[in-house]
Amino acid sequence: RVETSFEECAAPTEDVGCSEACDDCFMNQGSRYCYAVCEKGCQTYCEQSTAGIPGCSQNEKWRACPVPQGCMMNDQEDPPAGGCVPLNPTYRHCTGKSDGCPENYLY
């Protein structure tokens, strides 16, 4: 088995919140599944975490990308050479329950 490192999409959608970035991904990319990454925000898994700073949710920045074909359990395609979305807290599944956008379960 060949190990690959995951490569995010080249043109992610960007917005002020996780659900907004996800909505943009669904609409603009025409994808059935998207994931989001917090660039700056209140969560500890954000690339630039402002956790504990009052008003941190007012200055969040998120990006979202389609999940590559072949990466979902029901896909018939093989996983892409660029890999699939890693299973770690940085990558939030837009339609996920426990691993989705934080406003779905934290606010």
C-alpha cells in the first residue's frame, strides 16, 4: 500500500463561518460532500486559534472544499492519488454531526 499525503482543493470557498463556507462549497462547487477548515477562530483546532479571547467568533475565517470522489464509503471510485480528507479535528465535515461545524453543537 502506498501512503499519500492529503492535498486540499486548489480553489476553496472562503467565508466568515463554517456553515457559510460549507454552503458556498455546496452551491459553487456542486459537490454532494464538503469539508471545512478553520483558518482563524475560537476553536482549538483552528490554524490560528483565538480560543478564550472575548469576541473571537466575530473575526472567524473558514474555507471549504469538496470531498474528493472515492473518499466516501458509498463511492464506487478508487481514492484519488492526492489522498482523502484526514480523520483529525482540523477537517470538519459539513454534514457531520459530531465532526461538523461548531455552531451545530457548541453555540
